[in-house]
Amino acid sequence: MKKLLKIFLAVVILALLVGLGLGTRFLVTAGPVGSGFVAKIMCSCVFLSGRDVENVWENELAYPKGFMLSADVDMNEKSVIAGLPGFLKYERKAIYRDGLGCTLVIDTTEEKLRKQGAVDLAPPPAGQENLPWPAGDVLPEGGLPPEVNMAKINTALDNAFSEPDQENPRRTRGVVIVYDGRLIAERYAPGFNKYTPQHGWSMTKSVNSALIGILAGEGKLDIYKPAPVPEWREAGDPRGAITTDQLLRMSSGLEFLEEYENNPASDAGAMLFVNSDQAAYAANKPLEVEPDTKYSYSTGTSVILARIVRHTVGGTDEDYLSFPRRELFNKLGMRNTVIEPDPSGTFVGGAFMYASPRDWARFGMLFLNDGVWEGER
């Protein structure tokens, strides 16, 4: 009876949308975006972060659930299939792979994606967790520096985890406080701990930029030259003058609509949850304005940068997929960190990185130290 009611309500809502002239756009774009969003987020939260299915519905997916999107979570296969109920199915499937997190199965097969994940992803050095912070997780014994007021810090933590407005919950999951290189306080919500990878969304962009910086530092990439983007190589294409530096500063001039809840059918939603090659989607956008004449926040430029990293690293899939761990994460002691690739195999460098709060703190310390870690830039 409940299933029939859901199908009936879905038909009524869609009929109203069509009557308003909105149904076609919803069915063609927003439907697949919603299904892809639910499948991908549920998959990552459950299999990468170790979260409870119902807790994910109540938090990350409260809005899609309200719109009657459903998800079938296969704990044995480590996959999620999401879509609209009944006959109006815009199903999307996301699968989990150790070390790579979750990826939507779009324009490829599950077999190919699982084979792609069967590579050596450069595990962290054995016993690294037993080293002193920040390389490891062993914290110093003894009291804190005299200038640290723990009473005020605890008050701040209490405030961070409080919920004064139930209509707009904070949903704080973890806080790590580092002072003068020392971890002096941390707290986690129920169901989370110091090892739980948490979704960084656009903080991923900073990690993506660091990977570009590593390649530039090695002399493999000149960010002030035209960006090596295949779609822009045709003679006379004005996009061919866009530099990697302009992509990093989001002043490329490329058209890209960055909207989410209010417009799930925008470029951001379509790119992240419908397209298999996200960098190609973004790179095929036309120029809106001349480069360096307008700042425009764009996850699209970040995924283009992620593919530049892929092409610059070169070699095999294993060379590329292990690059962030080999050259960055392992050196910083970031053992609970995963960047997820899109179906084409390119990291989603603008949005899909999961890391524990301690690992995010380690990465922040790298920037605070001007990119130098234990004497190495």
C-alpha cells in the first residue's frame, strides 16, 4: 500500500510539473541528477565513511528522500542503486572500490570500473600511525602550554556541537584544534571518530591545487603557459590561450553555472552526477568573457585541472591513481584520505575527497607551513 501511495504521489507531482511547463526539464535533467546524487552520496557515506544508512537519509539525503527518491544499498556487493519509485525510474548505480571510494557507473561497465581499482595505490608506510603527531597519531603527554585556556576551548566545542536552531541544524561531525603545531583538542559526534573519512566537498579544490603545485615544482608543468587541454587545441579556438594559472584562479572566462539546491539541473549537478567524463564536460563549455576579466567560482575548472594532473603524470592508471598518496598523503601522514575518481578515471578534484578531521588538519598545517613538511617543499 505504501509503495502504491508513493507511485501515485510521484505521478501527481510530475503531472503538476508538466502542467507548469517544468516537467520536461525535471525528467530529462533533474531526475538523473537526483538519482546520481543519492547513489553516489549514500555509497560514499556507507562504504567509505562507515555510516549508518538511516543516518545518511536523515542528514545528507533528507531533501531527496522527501522527494521520494529511494536507494537500494547492497552491503555485500558494496553498491547503491538509486532512483524514482515505480515506473518512473532514472536509476543510477554507484560502486565502492577500496582506496578509490565510490564512483557512478555511467557510460562504462561495473566490470571495467572494478578492474580499474585493482591497482597498487601506494599504501602508507607500515606503523606510521605510531609516530608522534602530526606524522602519526601519538599525542604528547603532559600539560598544555600555559597560554592555552581549555575552559574557553571546551565552551567553543560545546557551541560547535549544539543545535540552537532545529530548522537549520549545524550537524557538526568533528572538530580538531591545532595550536603551534600541536593537537590540543578534538571532539566528534556520535558515529564519528578520529579515523572517519568525512566529505570535504570544495576543500578538495585546495588539494587539487597542491597536486598541480607538486608537478610545477618538479618542472613538469608551467602554469603560466596555455593549459594542456585537448578540446582547445584547434587553431583559432580562443580557449587555447587560457593558462593553467587562470584555471587555478577561476578567471578562465569559461561559462559554468555553479548552483545546487535551487537548480539541480545546473552545470555543477549535471557534471558531477550525470556525465562520465567530467573534465570533458567542463572543457567543452564556451567562453563567457575574456580570460582574466571576471572571477567565477567553478568546480568545472577544478576537474579540468584534475585531468591536467592525470595527463602530466602520464604512465598507467596505477601511476596516476597512486600519485596523490605517493607524493602528498603518505608524506603528511594522511592515512584516512581518499579522492574519488569519475567514471572516466579522473579524480573529481573539485568536490569528491573524503578525509578524517585529523587529516584535514594535517593538510592545513602544510599550507600554514608554506608548503614545507619536515624540511621538504
